[in-house]
Amino acid sequence: GGFEGSAAGAWRARALRQRLLLQSGTLAHPQLAPATASPFARPAVQMARRGGGKAAPSWLCGVSLRYLGLLAHSLDSCGGMPETTAGVAREVLAPITKRHMGTRFWDLVPHEHRGVPDYFVAHTHSGNFFDTISQLMAQLAPGLEDGDEQGDEEAGPGEDDLFVWMDVFALPQGVAGTPEFDVAEVKEAVVTCSAGLVLVLDPGLDVLNRTWCMTEVWMSAYYGDPNSIILAFPEDLSVAVYAKFECMCLKLDMSLTTTAQPRDKPVRSCARPAHTNDHRLMTFSSIATNRYIISPTYSPEHPGVRLCCTRVYMGTLELPDARTGRPLTQMP
């Protein structure tokens, strides 16, 4: 029937994707991986495989920036790919890990592309997967996205030198956990990423309304250095979108963020001090983008365009008052 035909077609498509990924070297076949080898590309004490052959903890599961580029290219070559990160995780990554005895995609990433993460990547799963990778590469390794070569020793780190932590690789896909477990894992990952956090902004700025994304940003600001939070903007955004961004940052309210899973609602309460009784407003108002926002349509001297040639700062992350339930309104 039609359903059986569509199901068979979907199975064939998944099998073809997996075969192409294996042939391209984007996936490491688990049966070919050395049993005693370190699961990481670069040696470090904290990266050593745990005794008894235990899997590496999720917060150490970083993938190289170059691998993200290779994966995006391989998936694009397969054709018929879903565009959103949720779609890629559901239709590509989850079926592969289910078939290959592992529960997370990181276990199938080639050895040379695994390492302790430098940057934590906060992103919305409803965003475009390929745009997310492009924005990361443009932000963290500018110039290399188009294949440019670094010509001197003073050039910044390249794709092979940078490892990032992304939930779709490091955490099991399609396996329901608990908010408490997920928060603990994410906190460890945030603390492990010594270079900071990259918040990948989608064109609709939905990421600023997502519970998990804003919790991750708060964790990075609270447990790490607020100035190490980097914003990765899409290209060719209008001044109106930048103005909307500034407005949304100034009105961030954790109690109003949304989540796709009702069980994740308690995560909102994690963005508050661990050792205080007054539930103070926590701010991260000094987080800069690391890039100037300059619209080519307007002159930097134009008095009516506030966002030209100025750094963009996150505003406040408002937490609800424990007694009244209303958002606190204190500004930094």
C-alpha cells in the first residue's frame, strides 16, 4: 500500500545516507574502530578513556569545526535533506545511532575529529542546520569557510584547532532523560568549554525565546566569563532585525521562554544563584558580540541609526520573584 511504500522509501533513503556518509569518511564504522584507542584526537589527562572501557562523558564530547563543515557538505551531497536541526537529528542522526549500537552521534564521529570542546554552542533546533554551521565557521574561523589558507603564524586558530560542543552530537537523540540530568550534563559542558559560548541567532530571533538556549547563556555568564559569550548573527540582516534584537534583549524574561517539551519547564528555575535567598535578578549586560554592527545602507554618522558602529549588549535576564511570581524589573 501507500504507507508501506512510503515507509520502504524512507528506509532506503536513510540507508543511502548512511552508506554515503561511511564512504565519504564522515562516519567512522564502529566495527573498524580500535577497541583500545583513545576516543579523542588530542591527548589530555581529562580526556583519557575511563577505566573499564566506559564511554567518554558527554561534556567532553566535542567535534572539530572542520568536521561540521565536512558533515554539512556530505549531507548536502546526499540530497533531500531536512533543513532544520531538529529534522536532521530526527531523520539522519537518530536512525544512524540506533542502528550502530550507540545512542549518540559523537560515538560515530571519526577519531581525528573528536576532542575536548573549546566552545559551547547554544542554538535552536528549529533553526536551519546548515546555516548554523555556516555561522559558526564564519564567527570562529573567518576566512576558512571559503577555503582560504592562513599565511602566517599569527593567524587565528583554524577549523582543525577548534572543537565545539553541540547537544545533537554529545547527547543521546530520541532518548528521554530528566530535566535534572540534562541540566547537570549541560552545566558540566558549559564549564568545560573554556573559550566560551557561541549563541547562534536565527533570522527570526527565536533562540532568544527558548528556555534551554537562555538557560545555557545564563550558565555560561554565571559560571564562566560573561565577556566570552559570542553572538553569531546570520548575514544580511536588516537594521530592523538588529533593532528587534536589542529590544528583545532588554526584555528577556526567563519565565516567558518556551520549550517544546513540557517536562523541560522546570529548567527555567535553574537560572538563578545557587547560594542566595533573595532570588536577585541575574544580569549579563556586558556580553558583547565581538563584532560591530554596521549597516551598509546608512552612514555610521547618521544620528537616526542607533545600532551603527556600536557594540550590541545583552540586556537582562529577568527572573520571577519567588513571592509574587512577577518578573523583577531591576536594571544593571
